[in-house]
Amino acid sequence: MAYAINTPEGTRDRLFAECRERRQVQTALTTLFQRRSYAEVSTPEVEFYDLFLQSGNPMPQESMLKIIDRSGKIMVMRPDCTTPIARVAATKLKAVPLPQRLYYDQTVFRSGQEHKGGSSEIAQCGVELIGAAGRKADLEMVAMAVDALCACGLKQFHIELGHVGFFRDLAGRMDMPAEAMEQMRVLIEGKNFAALGDMLEPYAGQSASTALRRLSRLFGGAEVLDEAERLTGGSSALTYLRKLYTELAQAGYGAYIRFDMGLVHQIDYYTGVVFRGYVEGAGDAVLSGGRYDRLVEAFGRRAPATGFAVDVDAVAGCLPSREPPRVKFLVHFGGGELSRALKAVDEHAVGTCELSPCENLDETERLAREKGAGAVLVLEEGTERVVQL
């Protein structure tokens, strides 16, 4: 008795339309990246676990898929593309002048995603701008994020901007243990309003408490910056975000930009502007990025950096479905006619014509009917004719 063999938990097969839609998104993104002078790099699917310890990557170790090599060293399936690329920039590309514009089209692997209804293997396309600090680099990256989602054919989407410096400034005004600070960060990031209010209750008398209580609700249009300024008395992070927005709006990107002052994820990893892209129809962010000025230095080369990654399958799932091409012709060919038969297939629209593997014409006609084709092109002994079905 034969038993069905399923794919491992958190993985699945992708067939036909899903493959076409994924490739459509990958092609749109990589074409844009190349046009903007980003060069492709590829890193191994398996990395040493120590790489991510050395980088200070905040990804929980339980989310990494681990394996043991023959020497007993712990390896992980690549859980993130940015950290390995930072390693490459600090080592293999050390002699290449900065800034470096790099892009990738790779899969990352994360354990536990299936328990949240997600996949353990995530196709990502992304960019890293390494060796460029400041406003112009941040403008380039946010504009590129908008252009990337536009290039994929999306219409209803927006990019939410935040700045980790805003939370750091407020947290620095609080007399609070580090452990409680991290708990507060997690609650703000998760927009857990009730639990955040309860946690901050003992700190109600401290100056930044009211602003921190409101932080997870500070999201929306440019008016969010005004409210944040009223609550806090202003900060350099807010001033910076306002300048970015002014220039992005002048360049025609204003309609796509919103703000979320509660974007405080991984504050030990990110060092400045952070952003996420949301699309109507997707349950979570389809794009995520920000500035990470200390990561490359962990591998021996001081270089500020910023970048983002696009979840290819999440974007593809938001695109309108397209009818696949239908086979209209089968080509039946005799001995010595292979070259002409292949040429005939290549001259038709993609997916509408294919060769028949059948030895006689009756079998080819039966196969054509099964496939829903309307005709058979017959190539024999230098002749050509069409049999309508």
C-alpha cells in the first residue's frame, strides 16, 4: 500500500499560477533594482549560527532552523538576508568603494511561522545601500520602497514611517528597569493597548509616561507628527521625519506615506528611520526595512547602511488573478521535421502551442481534444497543413 508523502510542516508546493505570479513579482522588482544601479549578490542558504550571534541580530534563536554539520558546528538555514550581506560587504567587498548598492532575490527560512498561518520558507527580494548615511540615503530607500510596490502592479498600499530614536528619547526619560523597558517595547510594537496601560500605571507620575501610553496609537497621516510633538515637546527624530516627508511629498510620494510612531521593533538592531509597507488584502506587512548603521561594523568594517525586503509571495497574493494561457494548437511532426516543429511552437504566443509526443495523427488529435486545443498543425515530409477539431 502506497502512502502519501506530504511536504514538511511550514512548506508547500506551488503550482502553475502561483509560480507565474511569484516570477512576475520577482522580475518586476529585480528589473527596478538593476535600473537603479543595484548589483545582485547571493549568499549561502546555510550559514554558521555564530554569524547571527556576532551580528547582534535580534531574531529569536527558536525562529531559526538549525542543523549540525559533520564537525559538530551549529548551522542555520538562512533566516535573514541582510546579515549575510553585511558579512560580504565587510569581507569580500572590503576593497570596493562605498557606497555599495546591492540587491538579492533569495529565500529565507524561519521556524514557527506555520503556527501563525505562515510559511517557514519566505521568498524575498530586497536591497541594501551600504556606506551611505543621512537624509539622501533615507529618501532614496523610502522612494525605492514605494516604487517597488508600484512596479509589482499594486495600487492600494502605503508605507508607514517611524524612527527608533523617538522611542529611545522617551524611554530615556523614564526611571524604569531595562527588563521593564523591553516589555514596554514589545507591548507598543504589538499595539497591546490595555496591557501597556496597566504596565505604565505605576509610572504615571513620570514625564514621558503619557506619551509612551499613546505611542502605540500614534499612527496615520502627517497630523501624527503634530500630535507627537504636542505630547513630547518635540524631538530630533520628529524633526527628521518631517523633513523626509516634505521632500517625499515634493517628489510625488506623499500620497503613499503614513506614520507609525509605535514602530519600535528591534531597536538594538535598527538605528534610525524604520518603515513597513502594507497592501490592501494582505494581513501583515509585505515590505519591511530601515537603517542599521552598526551591523556591518560587527564584521570589521565601519559602514552605515539602510535597506528593505519585500515578501514576494505576500505581494503576489494581492495581485489580481490572471487567466493562464490556453493551448490552442498541437504540432504533429514526422521524421526529420523536429526543427520546423520547434520553430512553429516558438512563433506562437507563450503557452498556446506545444509539440505532440504521439506517433500517429489520430493519437495527436485525441490528445488535442483532451487539452481543449482547437487545431493540430501537421508537419510531414516538407508539407504543412492544419486539422481543425
